[in-house]
Amino acid sequence: MPPDSQAATAPDIEAVAEQVFTALADPTRRAILAALASGGPATATDLAARLPITRQGIAKHLALLAGAGLVCPEPGERRRVRYRLQSAPMQVAQQFLAALARDWDGPLGALKDHLDRSARPPATTPPRRARGHHG
Amino acid sequence: MGFPDRIERTVELAHPPGAVWTALTTAAGLGTWFGNEAVIDLRPGGAARMRWSHGYAVDMRVERVEEPAVFGFTWQIYGLPEDDPRRTYVEFTLEPAGAGTRLTVVETGFAQLPEDIYRKAFDGNTQGWASELAELAAYLDAA
């Protein structure tokens, strides 16, 4: 899971997605991830100043997020550790959500309507309808 | 949790396979019931594209063309960045059913994750913006 483990085997994507959803289930961790996504890398002190939680609380959540590979510690100014959001696990979670969000029933219903409409006059059916979109 | 990799639907259509095939594989068909506009180069490896009036567009690559029984294509996973190489595979199978058609659509590949892509994503993203911002800073400094 960590980026530095070159010899690691293929990650279990289900475990990756689960860690993302577990992280997102907690409002404080959501706030931390959202702060890193919108403002870029930050130290625990930066985050404590911005969020209604103690520095110790922030540090605890950051350790959990780092363990899950969702944030990555890196050296910052004045020897402070900064945390950077890691997007790869989020993209794995997005794959999971994409499967849940895929709506084939809409387009297939639209296909049925299209065939029924165009069965009589075999060609054109001018008014296009915005049914069944991708995603 | 069960990562959903495969989605399958079957519908009975009161139209012969030929008519269903035309709706699935032509720009006029795809641009009417599926997208609002479509282009397609109907051969394996051919490119296709659908656009919707709300602005979304998707590029597809035709994979299987076996008229009038099998039509398959790959397309991007919705929500992932445009340069992400991951694609799902969609396959339509048409079987005659009385005077009509039994149409099955199977989409697979949601749970795919080649190790190298994952590693690249992990290693690449840490650099990504940082290096772009560094390049911008260097550009501005030089100006």
C-alpha cells in the first residue's frame, strides 16, 4: 500500500475502497481531507488552526489516514511534517461508485421507446430527447 | 463489501435483431436513444463518441462487431480523470426471441486495477501538482 514498498503485491482494491469509505464516514476526517484537497499540503498545526478540533485529535486522525495511504507525510518548512492528500485511493473508490451509479435501465428504456417510435416511419424521429446519459 | 465488477441487464424488445442492431451501432441510433449526438466508425478498433446536450461527452473504442449478434466497445469509467487509462467493456448480445429480440448488456471491468497503474497513480500524483506548480513558478521567475 505505501508508495515506497516497491516489492508489494497488487493491492486489494476492495480493501483500498473500504479504507476510503471508512475515512469518509467520520466528519473530522472528512474535514481534514477536504482541507487538504482545497488548500494543499498542511501540517497538523495548520489544520488545528482551521478546524474545530485539537492538534492532538488532528494528529491521531492524520496517523490513521496516513496508515490507510490517504495522506502522505512529507518534510515541510521548519522541520514540520506536512501532510499531502493521496488521490490514488480516492480514484479506486470512484470506480466503486461508478459501478453503483451506472444506470443501464434508463438507456435501455430509452432504446425500447426509440425502437417503438421508429418502427412505423422507418427513418427520422427529429425531436431528440435527453434520456439515458452516461454515468 | 463486494466490489461490483459486472453489471448485466436483459430486455425483451418487440423488434427484430436487425432493427435493434441498427439502433445500437449507427450514429443515428446512438445519437437518438443514448446520447444526443454520436459518431461511430463501426469496425474493431474504430473510434466512437457520444455527446449529451448537457455537455458531457464520452469516447468509445469499438471492440467487437458481429452483425447482428454481438456489439462490444470499451469506454472510460465515469468520474475518473480523462487521462486515466482504465476502461470498462460493454457488450451487447442480440438473440432472436419470437418476432423480437432478447437484448443482453454486460458491462465489466469496474474492479480492474493493474498493479502498475496503481503504482503509477501513487507515485505520479505525489509529484503531479507539485511539479506543475514548480514549473509555473520557474516560468514566472524567468519572465
